[in-house]
Amino acid sequence: LRGLPERGISLNDLSNVIEEDIEKTLPFLDQKLITEDKKLEEQLTRLVKRVCSNEIGKKPEVTILISRLA
């Protein structure tokens, strides 16, 4: 995370809050969405922006890197 505070309104580490929300959301995503990198990237971008908006009141520029292990 660059240019963002370490902690949000919850006083928890912002990167941990983002990771936890992603971990909670992934099991509930449609399997087709998970297999399509572009759609998955869009979904995760919206999620990260929403978490940041709730935690710090800003919607930062988000870059998602998807690395699939074969």
C-alpha cells in the first residue's frame, strides 16, 4: 500500500482489513467470475475501494495483480 495511512477508522492495520475482506468474499464469488481474470480484477478493485472508503474516507487508485499457481 502506497500513500495510504497504516490504520483506518477501525484502528486496525489497513492492509489486514483489506486482506480479511478479500478472504471473506472469495468463497462466495461465482466460479465463472473467479476463472476470468478481468472480471475478478474488477470485482476485487470495487471491494478494495469500498473497504478504503469505509476505513479512510477515500477511494484510492487500485492495481490488482492476479497470480495463478498451476
